[in-house]
Amino acid sequence: MGNGMAVMLLFHVSLLLEVLSFPSSSSSSSFDGNEDRIGMLPGQAENIEFEQFSGYVSVDEKKHKNLFYYFVESQTHPSSKPLVLWLNGGPGCSSLGVGAFSENGPFRPNGEFLINNEYSWNKEANMLYLETPVGVGFSYANGSSSYLQINDDAARDNVVFLQRWFNKFPQYKNRDLFLTGESYAGHYVPQLAKLMIEMNSKKRIFNLKGIALGNPVLEYATDFNSRAEFFWSHGLISDSTYKMFSNVCNYSRYVSEYYRDSLSMVCSEVMGQVSKETSKFVDKYDVTLDVCISSVLSQSKVICPQSQEKNERVDVCVDDKVTNYLNRRDVQQALHAKLVGVRKWDVCSNILDYDMLNVEIPTLPLVGSLVKAGVRVLIYSGDQDSVIPLTGSRTLVQKLAKQLQLNTTIPYSVWFEGQQVGGWTQVYGNNMLSFATVRGAAHEAPFSQPERSFVLFNSFLQGRPLPQIF
């Protein structure tokens, strides 16, 4: 851990110097948010009472790096509501297609139409969705070398994006700012937040108040090793496979140089058995949710639920609907979006050249430094996710609280959404560090449990504990 911390410190010092020397406006000083205003998206049933914008911000003129964003103002009192940046993970998955149009944005595609999301997060905040890094969604660059995505490039590009986005929308520059995201955003968000704090130490630029991370990758060895017990405890794998998974695929040994060659083949065989036993008809991102039966089986069209009762309204085919919608020419024109270097928009990029060894770099120390700097941190877990299980995240939050010597201020207990249990929570250090589960939620919690995720989000923004009674 000592060497890792030294490397991360060196990375942040060098990155800070680079960003501080990078002009925040450059040739982009003529930005005007009005040029990115969306009149109406195709399929909207009616006029909406909030403004929405989308377009590009150049973050590197030499490499022609252009990041695409989608921004929706709060449905009520946008001038007094905070600004929330949302980042999806992957790495390489779209915040527009996943976050905005599948999870917590104001609309979800349904055939030719957009349906309103009753629990959109822009009811309580001004929501900014960023497709990052370049090569994701509609974001692009000239030259394949720009798609060699590493963490420091992403952090640098994202902070330059925000500086220049504030040139478009100066009214938000001093607004309370929250960073949110899920999955591999467990790397993107802490790295970006730490860079903001370092820049603020020279000149206050960002009014960063807190970060919220859903099912995040924070320390992959712990995250990966928690999968075996999750699979077994949910009845998805056999006793013998559980034992092999726990012993042979121990990640801390599996990734070391000494064991990599000798164990990788055996572990691959074990993981193959895990996949066979769990079945391709179970979504590992939500082991209780039905899957969307692909057109391979139906041959003519995807079989999706057409009408759903309240307790069955999760649209398991939303990825297909979003992909179809965002590949429509009229939709791209309305969004001021274009395809560069790819034939079609995809939910997750297939052109990024990403070194997966980056996933092994723990970001938990960065999260700890944020708490020390006075930034509130919420880690939450959809409890049906086997990819980044709640058990690993819970262990890491407890570990961090102990390292920071934070006392428990709210013991582990249930929280409520309405008259039902929304999940469980534990709070440390007078709400500076919190952990919460979202009951019945997937890896993408706002997708499968929108009401409960909205309660969680609203409490986070207001800095108050989750409801303990109904």
C-alpha cells in the first residue's frame, strides 16, 4: 500500500501542475450555452417546464478531444438547486445512454416515444451527464492514440471539461457541486474530486460538497473476492464451485506475477463453471431480475414487457431501446451530436484501448483524502449485484472508517422509502462517511429501484440521514 500511495501522490502532483498550466478557456472563450439548447427531443409527449442542453466541449485542441454532455436543469427552482455531475463506469460506458436515459434522467425511450421518469433526479438538482473518456458515446477525438485511455488522461480531461463548461454556464460556477456515479466511476469520481481539491488549494474554482458512488470499484481485490460468497449465498453456484472459486481465484494471489501464469488457466476454468451454473439467463448485475430475451431467439423483435404493474415495471430491454433511440438521425440532430470514427452509437465503447491493470489500483485512499478535506462521501450498493457485491463495499467502508478513526454516529439499521424498507445504512463521523444498501436494486440502482434511489439521492443532497421511520 505504501508504494501505491507514493505512485498515486506522484500522479496527482504531476497532473495538478499540468492542469494548472492548461488554459481554462483558450479558444473556447466565446462559449454560449444557448447554442446547445434543445428545443424538444423526438418523442416527447408534451412541452416540459425545464431547460435541457447538449453538445460538445473541447478539452484538447491539439488532439481535437471533444467531450459530449447532456444537461437538464432542475424541474423546480433551478437557480437555487445544486449542480450534480453524473459519470458512468465501464470503463467506456455512456453516461447519456445509461445514466440519463436508463436510470435517473427525466426520460426513458419506449419505442418511438419518450416516457417521463417520475423519479428523475432533476426534480431536486441540475443534472449534468458527461460521456467520458473520449471514445465513449458521442465523445470523440482525432487520431487513435487519443483513445488510449488511462486514468490521468480522464481526470485531466474531465476537470478541463468542467472549467470550460462553466464558461458556457457561468451561473453554475459557484453553485454547490456534487459528483456522482457508479461502477468504474469509483475510479473516475475520486480522481476528479482529488484533482479539484488540489486546484482549489491554489485558487478556489470548484465548490465541491460531496461525492456519491453506487456499487463502485474501490479496491478490486476485495470487490472480486466478495463475489464467491455472494454467488453461493444466493444459491447460484454449487458448494464445490464455491470452494474452488474461493481458493483458486483469490484475486490477491491471482494477479501477482508469481501466480499469474500458473493459476490463470485454472481460474479461467473455474469461472467457466461459475458461468455455466449461474446460466446465461441470469443477469449478473441483478441476479433476481429477468433478462431481455434477445432477437436471436425471437428473430423478429426483442421481447419486452409492453405494460407492467407497479411492482413489475423494470424494463429489462431498456438498453436495446436506448440504443435504437440514440441511433436515430433526428435524435442526434436534436442533441447536436455526431458520430466520429464509429458507425453507430453504442452503450459501451469498443474503440477504447484501456489497460485493465488500472482496475487494480485502489482508489480507497483517495476517498479517505476527500473525507479529510471535508467532502462528504456516500457509498451505496444495490444489494442484488454480484459484480461489485455489497459485502465488498461494506467491508471497505468499515476499513476506511477505522483508518480515519471515525466513530459510528448512526449504527447499522434499516431506512425507509414510504412504508417499506428501502435498505440498510451506517453512518460515520457525523455524516462525513456513509454506507447504504438499496433493497432489491441492481448494479445500476436507479434503474431497478428508482423510488428508493431517489430518496437516497435527496437525503444525500440535503446532508441529512436516511429516513429511519415511515
